[in-house]
Amino acid sequence: MLGSQCPPYGALACRLWMTLLLLLALISTATAANVAVSGTTKYVEAATPDGQAVWLKDTRKPALYTQNFGDCLGSSLINVTRFDAAYYKDNMTVLFHLEGNTNVANESLMMYIGVFAYGEARFDLTFNPCSAQIYSLCPMNRSVPIEANGIIPVSDSDVAGIPPIALNIPDFEGQAILRIFANSTQSEVGCYSAVVTNGATFSHPAAVGTVLGIFTIVAIAASFATAIYGSHVPTTRTHYAHSLSVLVVFSVFHHIFFTGSLSVNWPSVLPAFWSNFAWSGGMIYSESMQNSVNQLIGSNKGNTSIVGAAGSGSAAEDLGGGYEISQIYKRSFSTLFRHDFNSLGHHLQQLRSVRLENHLAKRALANTTEGYDWYGTPVKPGLPLPGNFSGFAGTLAQENIPASNAFMTGFLWFLILLVLVAAAVVVFKWILEALIKYKQLNENRLTFFREHWLGYTAVAALRTTVIGFFMIVYLCLFQFTYKGSAGVTAIAALVFIVFFFGVFGLAGYACYYRLHSGSYAIKQDRMHFKSKKVLGFLPWVGLELESQRSEKTQARSFFVSMPWWGVHYVKEDAQQISVQHDEDYIKKFGWLAARFRRTRWWFFALWLTYEFVRACFYGGAAGHPMTQVFGLMAVEFIALIIIVKLRPFEGARLNALMVYLLGFSKVATLALSAAFDIRFNLARINTTVIGVVVIVIQGLLASATLLAIVFGAISSYMSVTRDREAFRPRQWEPYRQRYFAHLEKSAPDAPTVKPTTPMPEAPKEPYFRVASVRREPKIEDSDPDCIDPASSRTSVAPAPAIGSRTGSRRNSLHSAHMSSSNLPFGARSHRTSWSTRDFSGWQEAQHGSRSSNMMSGSRMHSKVSEGSLRDQTNHEQVRTPARSPGPDTPLEVRKQRNDKGKEKEAPLDERTSEEASA
């Protein structure tokens, strides 16, 4: 038809133009229809602060409004299917709406609406539904459906108790309580509580949870890539150890989310913040899964009050501070002024309620089929009352998961995760094979992984089990404490046995497999806690083992000392391969020990024990907040000190994240959580401030984890491209070389030796010095005939220092002694030959005719000899001792020896006298 209106030339252009006109006509028709529909939108009149009239949409967002609600009486005679209230600041009105039904035949009622913010009453109103034009409740009849709605105008004085910050602060903590009383019995027949919010919240699981999940997938991919790349197992282990551990990532997320399992009264900001991490703990809401779990559990939903929460459907008489029946059924106006002046304020409040009651107007709903856009729904059975965030039940309420369903929900999602991880490895292997088959990938790529893909699949499943160990053990123990369905409790017991004995059995076998090859022994030791200072002024606690003390004799003060044990070598095997180079051990147990240092390869056993103790306090002590808080604080503090001392990971980022940041966050969070116990009765405003501090600490920890994931992905990219010479981007090449150098330095795990400053060398000068000469005894030394007095006077003395005055005197004296012999310096004379003169002297000695000159020479020689001997003693020279006859020697022998000595001294005296005269 369009073509018939177009000329024969340019038919195609004409058809396109006519088509465009038709589309514009259709768009304008749809726009007109939308305008017509929007004309049904209702508007309300309001006044600006300067008195001008404005029209506002009836569907606009209120400043404060209610969401989900629950039964706070437990045996309400009214089944409320809808309850909502809202406060509009722009026109100063309060709107409410109530729908439900009842089985009561006929009953007149009184109604009470109270708004509470941060534990204090901010607004309340008591009215008769007949005076408020709520005819479905005047009187209440089972044949008439209940529908009560109205608009309550308020003034500034009426809402003065609501601070302006409450309209903007995230996760406003408030409750709107509706109480219904029967006039015939003057008792409460209905109670419903709804949470009040302003729309601002820390809870954004769709956005924040998705971002955290994407970062976690990046960490998993980076860790998996470093584990499968390469064929040399020790090299692959080194690069894998420096990638970011998925265990560390989930340890951070589990710490943040499962903090909410403490049985304390949390401020509303914390459960809202923790809901972003609920997926990491297996708390993911699925309607079909929850329905299946409900069928398994049945009607036995347990009691949330056991874990510190006020359950929906149970009596909570003290909710909102309770009530007094005398205030509900107030005295008549005629008796208003019969009381004293002290009750005047109370009666003025009654007058204000009467005034508001007379101004109640019926509310015109924005849409008769759907109703008010911001209303909530009744909470499901097993959930706590809205506005109550106590314990793990209050934390799970953000996900609409009852505490009775917590174990089955977490366990089912864990099984799904386990299957997905194993399937992902298998699918990745067959994708590689397909790419190789169609020539899209080199056949030599990832050969080791393709040959051992079944082992990688098993290792991935085991690693996932270790990551979920704390979560599953905690949920099992929580189920035991919660005492829900018997069938679910039996499943929890079976899962607990499998995980406890399975994981600890594998960890024990991994330790035994490594230790049985050498000679090891567990020796008892002691651990000492001592005070020290960090950064020179900050008090801190130091740790020292008794076996590592270098000065055991020195007294040291330790304020705590406890027994300890350690594994020591008894007989080290020189042929034993290091754990980092043991390919067989890495293939079998690398999923446990590959990321730890060479000397800390056993840390996985200590970590699993620590996680089990934490799970016992969180799950086994549920309902006992002080036991949980202070018990866990002691455990975390001791664990922080030990882990800081050990620094188990080989990678620096893992130590910084797991040891320092995570440890500090755990201790700080527990210390702040103690303030939330109801026995301290801390004001809710103050608890909110403390909760924001906890959010800041845990938020910084989560930010550091995401930053570590980014750097871990970069380092993993460098690791998987280590065989490529061309690296992109080129600007990162210096960082790549520095990273590889860091790997080579940290892999041996050798203690760092501080460089010592070398001593300055003395100037080298030519010199020759003999410090001492040692002479060994000879045969002739024992022969009395071979002893020459001259030889006893020769000695070898050390060279004196240059310029020494003492050395000059000793040198001159020694020269004088040496001049009495013709022998070289230090030489020893042999058997003496007798000359004619010596023989003549001997004959004269025999006849007793010794001349006086010879006697005097002998005395002179004796003095010189004594001086020489003293000099030799002072210089500690090696000398031959004088052989004088002892008292036991026979008289004839002694006389003969004395005569020989005198005969030998004569020639010496003559030579000495001649040399002296010369």
C-alpha cells in the first residue's frame, strides 16, 4: 500500500520515508496512551515552608516507612496480612494501613501505634477505631474483612523526638509497633511489629556481593594458572606459593560474615553490612531450596531465643519498653483535673491524642489493586521479629533465611560449589584438547596438566574442602545448639564426623608422610611471653622459646610462661630432599603445604586446629555471649602472637594480609563486640557508633584483600609468562625482574645475615719478626759431659719493638752474653775439646792451687750468668736448665762434677776478661 503511493522513480526512498512516518505515528500514539494512564496518578496537596501550595505524588518515597512485619504476641486473635506506616516530611503526615481477618464474633477495640528509634519512643498514638472512621473495626466482626487506613496530620512538636539525621543515616534502627486491645477484657489481643527504615542502607548484596564474587573468581583463576603452568614441579610450587591464596580470601570473608554469629544484640548497620558477604558463607537465598528445606524440617523451626533473638510468633511483652494498660484505657475527660499537678503532662499527652484522633482521615490508596508501593510482607516462620538483629538469627534475617535452615542451606551450597569446582577443571581440560585438535593451541602447551588432570581435579576438590572446613564445622555445631529438626541434626552429626576425621586424618597423614623419612622427635619446650616495645614506644608482647634462648644463664623476666612442644631432628639425614624440592610430596600434599615456608611446611595442621577451636566457640557456645566474646578474644590474641612469630607463608602479601591485617581485625572486632551484650545496657546510639567503627575496620580489611587480589593477578601473569623473552607491557619488565629475584631469595627460607663492617686494614710495611722458637730436647741434653756452660747462656729472644727503650737494653745485654762464644746466634756447642791450657788448669785444681785472679774471674762470671738467666726468665725464653748436683747425689760424684765445672769456667773467665779489656 505504501508502495502504491510512491512515484515510480525513487520508490525505495519513498518507502523508507513512509515507514518512518508510520513509526513516528505509533510512538506518538503510545506516548498519548501513557499520558492517559499517568493521568490516573493521584496527587496530594502540601504547603511549602513559605506557605505556597504544592501538589505531590501519592506514590512518592516517604522519609520514614515500614517494611516487613511479624507477630509479637504469638496468640493474636487477628490475622494481619498487611501492615504499613509511613512518615512524610514534606506535608507532615503519618499514613498507616492495616489488613487482615479474625475469628472473633463481635468485639470493640482500642488501638495503639508507637514508633521507636534507637531504643527510645519517638511517637505514639492511642485511639478508638470508631472515632477514627475505621468502620471495619467498629466493632471487629469475623464476617467483615479488616481494612484500616488513615492519614494522621502531625506538627513539629509531634515529631520533635525524631532527629534530622535519622532521615539520612544508613540503616535507621526503628520499629513501628501496633497493639490491639479488647475493651471487654482490657487485654491485648493482637501485636505486630514492623521495621522502620529511610531507604539508605549498607546492604547492597546485588552490587557489592557481585563485585566481591568477580574478584574472588579472578583470585581462583590466577591461583589455578600458577598451579598448572610448567613441567618442573619445584619451580611451579615456588610461583604458586607467591600467588594469592583463595584460602586467605575466604578466611577474610568468613571472618567478616560469621562475626554476626555472636549472640549479642547487634546494631542494625552491622547485619546490613554483613549481608554483602553472606554468599561466601553459603547463605544464598533461593525460594525453591528454602521450600525443600522446609519440607525436610517440617514445623519444628526451633527457638531463636536460644541464640539470643526474639522470634516472630512468640510473646515479646517488653517490646518497645512494654506497655501499661492504664495508659491505654485512660480516664475520662471529666476526671482529667482531679489529679495533682505532677500528672498534668500525662493528661496533656492524652489531649493531644484526642485531637489527633479527631483529625484522622481515610487514606486514598494510590492503586486499589496493588496498594501502597513501599509496604513490606509478613516474615516467614523461624525468622526473628523485624527490627531485632540479635545473634546469628538476626544476621540471617537479612537474607530471609531462618536459623533452622542455616545448616542445610550452607551444606547444600557447599556441595554445589564442590561439584562446580571439579567440573570446571574437567571442562577446562577438554577445552584445551579441543583447541589443540583444531590447531588453535600448540600441542606442547600445558602438557603436565593434561597428563595429570585427574590428580588436579582431586586436589581442587580437597582444597575446596579445606577452605570450607570452618564454615561446615561451625554450621554443624550451631545446629546442635539450636536443637531444630531431628533429621537435620542427624545429617549435621554425620557431616561433622566426616569433616572432622577426614580433614584431620589427611592432615595427620601428610605430616607423618613427611616425618617418617627422617629421624624426628617431639620434644617438650616452653614458650615465654615477655614485654617489649614496638617502634620504640608502643608496648607489645614478645614471644620466645626456651630452646631458642641464646643466654640461658642470664635471668630474664617473663610475665607468662606455658608448656610447648616442637618437632626436632634427632638424626638429620644428609640425603633427605627439602620439602620444597620433593616432587612426590608436592604432588600428593601440595594442596596443604605448598604455600608455606620451607621451615613452616607443617603450619596447615596448626591452622586447621585453630579453625576448629574458633568454630567450637562460635557454634558450640551460641547463646552465651560472654563465653563467646572473651573466649574467642583469648584464642585470637594467642593465635595472633604465634602466627606473627611464625610468619608461615612464603609470599610477603599473604603474610601481610593473613598474619597482620586479618589477625588485628579479629582481635579488634571481638573487643568492640563485647559492648553489644544486653547486660551492659549501652545506649543504641552508642552501639551504632561502635558498629560503624567495626564496619570501617572490616571494610579496610576487605579493601586490602581486593587490592591483594589485583596484585596477585599481576604477579601470576608474570609467573605464567616466565618462559617468554618478550614481555608485555614493556614498562613492567623491571618489576618482573625484581619479582623473580624476590622469588629466588625467599624460596630457600634461609636466615638473613646482617652485613658486618670490615675493620680498616693496617698499612702494610716490610718486616720480619720471630716471636718465639721452640727447641725440642736432644740425646746429649741428658749427658752431663755434653753440658757446656757457654751454651746455657745462649738463647733466642723475640725481636723487640722498634724504638722501644726496654728492647734496646735487652738487646745490648743479650749481645754481651752472645759475645762470649764464637758460635752463631742460637747454636749449641758439642763436646768440648781440651787444650793444653785447660789441662794445666785442671791439674792445678787437682792440687788445690787456684790463683786469686781466677777466683775473682769466676765470681764475676757467676754474676753475669745470674743476670743473663734472670733476663731470660723475664722474656720467657726456652732455655736448658742448669744441672747442679742434688742433695741425693753421692759425695764423690758431686765433687767430681764441681771440679769439672771449675776447670771449664777458667778459660771462659779468661776470654771474658780479654773481651772486656778490648
